[in-house]
Amino acid sequence: MTSIRPLATGRLLGPLVADLVCVLALAVGGANAHDGGESDWVVLVIMWPFAVAAGLAHAGLAWSGRRSRRVWPEGVVVLAVTYVLGMALRVASGRGIAPAFLVVAAIVLAVTMLGWRFLAQVAARRLKTPSS
């Protein structure tokens, strides 16, 4: 059985929290676009399948010993699992997946989930590079 050290917990939870914020952004945007954003319940209904999928993607990476902060390949794996499994859970729960939603969700999740990883990698490189 594998144990998770306290120091490693922050490294695991940080990317998960960042990805959940990305999923929340998708849900809030969708709720505002179609339901006027009048209900937190609508946001939760939109969010939960993708949040569960993102959590499972991160759990899989943690179990395999891989970090989820890099864009490639881990970020792309988290994105793909979040999108595909999230859509499958959405359909299984009786919610629709209109073609426009498929496209918008793919774009929003890709830009946000890969975007924060890209910016984090750039920042990390700049911190490692000595100033002239």
C-alpha cells in the first residue's frame, strides 16, 4: 500500500484544485449563458460530472506516481479524461450534450486546464534561470 507524505499532498492537491476551478469556470459560464446564473444548483448540476472525472484523472496519475502539473503528457491526459468521462457521466445522469456544448466545453477546458499548466511551467523556468 502506498502512503502519501504530507509534503507530497500539496503537490497533489494544488493541481486538482486548479483543475476544479477550471471546471467551475465552465459550469458558471454555462449557467450564466443559458439559465441566467440564478441558481447555484444549476452550476452544481453542470459541474459535478466534470469534477468527478477530474478527480478520477488526478487519482489515476497519483496512483501511477506521475505529477499532474506538466502540460504534456499529464495535463493532456487530465484534460482528456475530464472531458470524455465528464460527458459520459453527464449523459448517464440524463443531461443533454448539444453539439455546441461539446465544442464550447472542449475549448474552455483545454484553454483553462492546459493554460494554467503552461503558465506555471513558464514561471518555473524563469525562476530557475539566473538573471543577467
